[in-house]
Amino acid sequence: MCRRKMRYADEMGATAGAMCSLDRRPEVRRLWVYPCPACKGWHLTKYRVAGRRPVTGEKGEQMLDVSVSTIAAFSRDGRVFRAFGHLLAAAAGSVLCVPLALAGGSLRHVTDGCPVPWGEAFAVLDEPSRAPVALPELTLAREFPLLAGIAPAAWASDWIGLGPGAPRPVLRLTHESGIRYAVARG
Ligand SMILES: [Zn+2]
């Protein structure tokens, strides 16, 4: 039941309420708004709501809005896949993984499945980071202009192994939003 929750008449009101709440308590960092089937109003929650982007405070992390067409630019054939809560695009020696919560626009042309072997996707997504190095904006802009187009700053890099099928370590770039990009180098 929702009687103890603040009720907003519409999504805009709830979003404004979330922003005020984040101003008061910036440590919460993000809130989700959702329509309530019980009272037909809108409420706030600090728990992730599937398919909705969180509201972030001014001091919170900048929320990105990454369109499927932007992701498709990282794909060898223009196809974008959905797996493990992410949108994935792969080209020769590289894979981009964007959390679904950041995906903007229509997902109609997204294919369910994974464009790389599962083990490789798991490694890119889940391999703990050992000694990540902050990536300077200039380096990012020069070497990964497409990534810089998504987010110009707040990237870190590390090296990971992709398992027995891929003996050489690959460079992984991780953005604070959760976007990951892995690329074989040299
Ligand atoms: Zn309600």
C-alpha cells in the first residue's frame, strides 16, 4: 500500500519532488519515479524501476542518454543486441556494453542475444577492476572519439583477460555510469 508515501499527480510533479528530495539528501544520489496502480498517482523510490531512468541531483552523477543509433555505430553490421541487462554492440576486436537504464529511444530494432561469446561478455561486465587508471579527456578524445561522443569524461581503463578463447588481455574502458568498452590492442 502507498498511503504513507508522498503522492504526486503526474510524472512531472514526481520528478520535481525527486529533485527537491535529492537537494535535501544528495547522498541518495538517485531516485526513481513510478506510476502507482493503487492510487493512480506517482511516487518516488530509491530502488531501481525497470525501464525508467532515475532522477539525479545536480551533484549526483550525470545521467547519460545513449540512443540505440549511437550504440549501433560500435557494431560491425549495425546490429545492437540486448543481453544481461545491457545493450551490446560488437565489431572486430571490440565490444560496447551500455546498461539498459541509460538507453534512450526505441528499442524496437534491438536483437535479443549476445554478439560475442557469453564468457567474454561476462568478463567485460563483471571482471573486477585491478588497478584502474583514470583516462584523461584528451587521450579519450584522440583515441576513442566515438566514446568521447557518448561521455567526454569520467572513464577509467584496465586490462582484463577474456578467457581461454582469447589469450591476449584486452583494454577495458569503464565509465562511471556503468558503460563498458573492451578493445583488443596491438
Ligand atoms: Zn499510490
